[in-house]
Amino acid sequence: MHLYRLEKPEKSSEELSKMSLDELNNAGYTVFFQNDLPDDFHLICCMAKSAAVTAEYIDLEKICEDYEIPAGSRIIGESCSFQEIGYTFRLPKEEQCDQKHIDIPMDQVRAKYVYEKKTDAYCIKCEEIAYWRKRYDIQSALHDASEIAIQNCGYYPMTDDMWDALRKWDKKTYNRLAHYKYDNSCIIVYHEWY
């Protein structure tokens, strides 16, 4: 579990648009593509700058065609390793079986299904300001205080109720970070990844 301080990049859109995705990442930016920009980042969108970069995408339509996944199916599970990518699909009701799982070797994914496309990237300067490992008491308190259901890998702006929960469960961290509550130059977000 993390708290991140997000702020506007110090570089201009023009400067960012000249950088590759690797250069943006190496410069310490967190990069979101249009479809991946969290809904809760509407406050950050005005802070984020757009840069035209080349990104890799997986052609799911071609995968569905090649693996005979019926139209109307939707992905309900994904897995990825260095060796393969797996997808589990929920099939339409008219199919005899309601799910289908496929595993595709990574070399085949790269050769047949990966394509590059220029896309806008939204760059945010992201700094980790707190980290907890196995502090389920803090995790539960922040979940309970959040106005929306917290999902794994999501970014959630800290609300007043979440700050209050942090103060109750981890005073030391709260006292170290409380000044960010009133800092209009940045946004503090809660993030889980496991």
C-alpha cells in the first residue's frame, strides 16, 4: 500500500512530446494513456501534459478471431508471465460452455498480436511518500473511509475521511504528511498493488 504525491510535470507539453516512452519513464514520470487514465484523475487531467509517444498494444480482435472466441464475449480474467499471456472469456449465453480460457506463448504474442500506435500520454510527476507492508489495519481503515470501492492497482485521491482514518491508525505518518492535505500544487493518492 502506498501514498503518492502527484504533481504537474516541470517540463512543457512541447518538451514532453519530444521524449520517447522510455525517456518519460526514466525521467521519473508516471505515464497514462487515454484509455488507462483513472476516472478519479479528473482533478489531475488539468495538471497532466500530453505527449505523442509510440505505445505497444495487443490486438484482441485478432486473438479472438484466431482462437474462435464468439462475438459478444468479454474478458473476465487476464494473466501474464515472461512465457505467456492468458485470457479467460465469458462467452455469450447461447454457447454451450459459459467460459473459455486461452494461453498464448509470449513469442507468438509478440510476433502476431502486438502492434505499435502513436498515442497521447498523460505524464504526471509521481513521488512515493508513504509505504506500508502487511498493515491490514490501515488498509481496512482507508477502504472503510473511501467514498468508492477501492480496487487493486487503482489510484484514489485522499479524501478528508481517508486522512482522518490515517491519523487514527498511523499518527506518525499522518503527522509527517498532513501538510500535503492543504497543498494545492499536488494531489495525494492511495494506491494498492499486490
